[in-house]
Amino acid sequence: MRGKKSPSLISPTGAIKLMTHAMMGAALGLAFGLALVLFNPTVANLLNHGGHSAAMVFIITLVTTFAIGATLTGLVFILAEDKEF
């Protein structure tokens, strides 16, 4: 008979898994932002004329969006992993 398994989201391992997914999303957001600025001159021109605050808002928005998306995806993966026997 198998013992009760604690939910992996409540354990320190689950928190580390979620943080890892969030960091991967943040890194992807930075990479996507860099690629967008390098390959699309219109975006680079808009950021150039917008000043420092516009560039910061652009980067923070991309990083946050990707990090939240990756964290939620990681949450789904972890919960699906727990359901497997």
C-alpha cells in the first residue's frame, strides 16, 4: 500500500520548480524583447523617441507577461505530473 504523498506545490521543491519556470519566462521575455528591437526597426524607433521610461515600461511589460505565463504553465505541468501514477 502506498503512503500519502504530499502535494508538490506546498513543498520547497514545488516552490523551486515554480520559481524556475518564472525565471525561464523572464529570460524568454528579455530575449524576445531584444529580438523584437533588433529585427523590427519600427519598435526600435518608437523606443528611441520615447525615452528611457518608455524603454523600461516596454521591457518590464514583456518580462512580466512572459514570467507570469511560464509560471502558470509550470503550475499546470506540476499538477498534471502529480496526477500520474
